[in-house]
Amino acid sequence: MSLYINDATGVDELTRTGSKEQTYKTPAFALFATQQQDASAPEPKLYVFKTEENDYLEISASALKKARKGCDGLKKKAIKQKEQAAKQEEQAAAAAAKQMANLHITIEEDKSLPAALKCKINQAYGHVGERVKVSGWIHRLRSNKKVVFVVLRDGSGYVQCVLTGNLALAQQTLDLTLESTVTLYGSIKKVPEGKSAPGGVELDVDYYEVVGLAPSGEESFSNKITEDADPSILLDQRHLALRGETLSGVMKVRAALLASVRRVYKEENLTEVTPPCMVQTQVEGGSTLFKLDYYGEEAFLTQSSQLYLETCLPSLGDVYCMQESFRAEKSHTRRHLSEYTHIEAELAFLTFDELLQHIETLIVKSIQYVLEDPVAGPIIKELNPDFVAPKAPFMRLEYKDAIDWLKEHQILNEEGKEFQFGDDIAEAAERKMTDTIGVPILLTKFPVEIKSFYMPRCKDDARVTESVDVLMPTVGEITGGSMRINNLEELMAGFKREGIDPKPYYWFIDQRKYGTCPHGGYGIGTERILAWLCNRYTVRDCSLYPRFSGRCKP
């Protein structure tokens, strides 16, 4: 029997015949193919194609010896592959049998166990040794051969849950996915010494129910959103991103901050009011107004509730509000939003110095209360471990002195020139100054030209106003405020200077007619305070569903 080998055109496959028309590629495989077909067949004669002769010549003795050795290797490899295939087949059969058995595992509650106490996860921490019932979303999921670990989340906290025995083996458990909703029953136990878990406990599960199974595969939660995804994708999927520990943590700090601010206002005897968001007047300049058709009349979304708060002073005394303000700024900086939660207050019969002291008190006490909060405090410590609570009194720095400081430190304005009196100190320069000084600053007495029409001039320097910005290291401006003009003639002059028609402001002007008084107020951007507290790069992380130029979904 003769077989032909051509390393250029041959193919080493058992379907080949070894003829000149169906040559093998190697001599070793030619010998191997012969033995696979008939183990008792004599060794064939091998002919190898030689390019220089353009013909097939019988294989040399040395090449034949090498081919026999290669053939032995191929036989051993074939035996090994056959054994592996058999093993895989055996394993597949065992897995199928196991899966079939798992399918028949029924998850049932043991009615002989004590009735489970229904509670939220954060309440479950206090029920060590008791049987509880908790519901939530699967935040993390991990399993080995006999144990399944679930970290359950319900918004109030996280709890590690352990499933063993048939609960871990059941097909229903193997089908669980991230973000599926379940109700778990079991005993609360302290975690072993040296190990950690949320609340210092874990739930030893004895029964559970699936409420809603989340998709697996391509539609799985982990494929839908990842932490390193593009920011625009994370914003498109904000409803899912909010389930993450960081964003949800920031929202909890936000809730604690608003509660703390209300607590301070209660201590300071301010009354909360809810001014309208649809208005026909401007507060901060017409270029940033969102316009709308209000039953055929022109109206706007409010830039600030300040003017309405001022009207409440004669009837309610010192007042505040917490509601949305809107700025149509096509700005994509990390400090700006088109819609933000505005904390605003107006206070009557006080001096400029008393206003500054009030703002200090509000900031210092609010931050203190947030840090003392059992939920928000630990979150801030985790997100911003180097955060230092501000202490009163804050540094006082007049605008003119700030201009001198910027000159001395060779910090230039946006045009690349030396700062001059009357320049608006832009964010970059303001941040540089604040971060360098390194303490909270009350930057006061800004020039008339760069402040709003309602701000009064200082008695000792008519060039500047009784105005203030609160600056914090690493974040910049968090609060802006001022005394308000209480003289009718001065107010009308302010309208004229800014080219504003006073007619729509008749109700605001009346405050100066019917019992005027010295008064002042301020506004705080909630999201900026949160960015400072939680060490967030952008205020967008501090809004539930941020709105800015180009973003109004979901």
C-alpha cells in the first residue's frame, strides 16, 4: 500500500485517502490514518513530493523514523481526547441529573417555625436571634457548590443573607439574578468574629419567595449599566444608576441636609412658605429666564423666590423656602444646573453684620447636624473621609481686598489681564484664591455694577453693595446673599439702571410703601453644598435627575 504526502497541498484529515489526488500533509499523520482504519494493517510505503524533482520520492529512513515517532504521539493524543470526551459526557449527564433533581426541589416554608416579624432591613439589625421577614432587591449575588450569598437592599439598608441546603441547590435559586425582588425569611445572627457585614449581622434564610425576577443574559442589569460607562449613558440610565451605593448614598445625605436646614430654621424661628414657580418677573437677569406661554401671557420659570419671600415678612416674620429654581444657562460646567433646589431665606429688621452671622450659624449648625445623623454621617465619612466641618467665625474678606490678593498672587482675569476693581471674579480665580487661603470665606461688598438691582449701597463706600458670597475650599461659592434696598427711591433708581420695567413689580414695590424695614436674605444651592459634603466632582451627581443644557431625560 502506498500513500502520498505533499506539505503544500495535502490535508491531515481522516477523510483523505492518501492518493495523489488526496494527499496527506505529514508522514506522521499518514501512518496514524492507516492504523486508525486498520490497526493490523502493514506499514504503508510513503512517498513525499519533492519540489526540485517535481515528483514523489520514497521517504528516507531518517524521515520515516521521525514519522513513526510522530504517529505514536498522535495515537496518545487521540486516546487522551477520547478519555476527555467520555469524562465530559459523564459530567454532562451528572449535571443534567442534578439539574433535574434541582427542578424537583420544592421551596416550602416550615410552618413549625415561629412566625416571622415583618420589618425593614435597618430594623432587622436589632432583632438578633429572632425570625424576620424582609423584602428587597438583590444587590449582590454569589454562590459556590453548596452555599448562596445574597446582599439584599431595600433603601433602608443592606443585609447579607445566606442560603444553604436545598435552598441553595434549588433551580429557582440558581435562576436568581441581580436586581430581582425577593422576600426572605430567616433568623438574624451576628457575623462571626473577624468577619464584617452591614449592621454586623447576617440573615440565615429558611424560606424565600421570588417577587419579580430580573432579566439575565444580554438584558441583565450588569450589562445595562457599569460604573465605568460613559457619563451620558449613566445619565440615560439614571433610574438604574440610582440603585448604586454612591448615588443612593448622596441622595440620603441630601435628605439629611434638607432636614438639618429645616431644624436650624426652626431653632431660629423662621417660617417655611411655598412661593410660586411660574412668575412674570425676573430676579437675576433676563438672559437666563425660561419663558413659557401662560394662557396667552408671557411668563417664566422662577430664577429665585426672593421677591415673594420679601412680601411675607410683614405677615409671617422671617421666612424661608426650599424649592426648585431655574436658570436657562447654556453652561456645561460642573457647578451649574438648569434646575436646582434653592434654599432661600429673608429676614427683617437686621443689619448686614447680623445677616452674615445668621448665614454662618445656618451653615455650621446644618453641617453639624448632618454629620451627627446616623445614616448620613457614615456615608459622608466613606465618600469624603478628609471632610472637616466648618467652624465660626468665617474669615471676612472684602471684594476690594480680594482684588488686591489676586494681584499680589499674580492670578489673572479671564482676559489674561491683571484684576481691576469692578471685574467679576470668575470661578477659576475664585477657586484658586479660596483653596489657597484654605478656610471658609465671607466675601463681601461687591461693586454695584456686578450685582443685582435690589442690593443697597454701603454707607461708607457708595461704589459697593451690602452683599456676600460664601466661599468654601475645594468647591467655591455655595451661598450668595445681601441686604435689600428698603428705600423706594433707591429701588426705582435700581430698576432704571438695569433697564427693567417696574410695572410688573408693583407688588414688590408696595413693600417699600406700606411699612418698609431693613431686611436681607440669601440663596443656597443644595447641590453645591452636597458636592462639597460628599466630595463629588460635579453637582450633577447631587440631583436626583439632573437637568442642564441638552439633558431633560429621563
